[in-house]
Amino acid sequence: MIWHLVAAVFAGLAAAGIGLILRTLSGKRLPKWIVPVCGGLGMLGYQIQVEYSWFDHKQAQLPETAIVISSDTSSAVWRPWTFAFPMTTKFSVVDSSNVLGTNTDDGLVAEFILYQFERQHTDILTTQPYVLNCTNRELAPIHPDTQDVELSQLRRLRESSPLLERVCQLALEQQT
């Protein structure tokens, strides 16, 4: 976080320097306020670039076995450009090497860990183990301490759910 602040300050200084050079080259016909305006635009440009490249940067840090299941975009009033170009602020990942498939009487059951990354003032990573019945489309979290399936939080996924499709496909591949 501190390095982003330092980088934003240097981006502002560099842009202010460009404004100063432009003012000098124009024979001081450009107004004095062009220098701080360029500095502010440099810092704003740096921040926008960092926010929009966050998703690609995080994806590049993931292992090759990680598969992005879904991503969410958002817009904010204090970032008016996000209404035209929403930025990715949250995404979910499944590591294909950690998917365990088991055939039961109810059909194929997959155990996996879902990783959720969220961009806020600091990056948030939430991990939650799940069990998924591929036949009934039922998803239930596993309590991390007791390893018990929490049936009170059981939910049914849509047939077109990317999580259902991808995890069940990985569980089938893991069995063969």
C-alpha cells in the first residue's frame, strides 16, 4: 500500500515536470496552473491504471492449475469513469489440483476449495471448502475446523452455473 502511494507521488511529479516543460516550451504562454493540473492528472492516471490492471495482475500470480470461475465488476460515484467502463473488483477461483471426486449412491460428489479475491483498500482473500453434489446441484460449505458439512447452508445451484459445470468436469477428469 505504501508503495502505491510513493508511485502515485512520483507519477504526479513526472506529469508536473511535463507540464513545466510544456509551459517553458510555449514561452510561458501557458498559465501557471498547468503544472499542478498535470501533476494531479498524473496521479489520477496512475491510480486508474492500477485499479484496472488489478484483475490481470492477480491472475498472473495464480498457479497454472487455478481456474477463474466468475468475476464481478462494479461502478462507483467517486469514480465516474467506471459507469462507462466497469472495473473488476472481485473474482472466484478453484484450484483444479485440489478437486476430489467421489461416486456415491446419490451420484458424483466433489470436494473443493473456493478462493474469493476482492479488491478493497487492501486485497481480501477468502477461502472456503465446499462439497458439491453434481447430480442434484446441491452445494454446502464444510466447516473448516470440524470438517463437517454445514447442511443448514445447503443451496441448489442453477443448471448453467459456471461453478457447477467446471467443478463437476474436474471431478470427472480426476476420477479417470
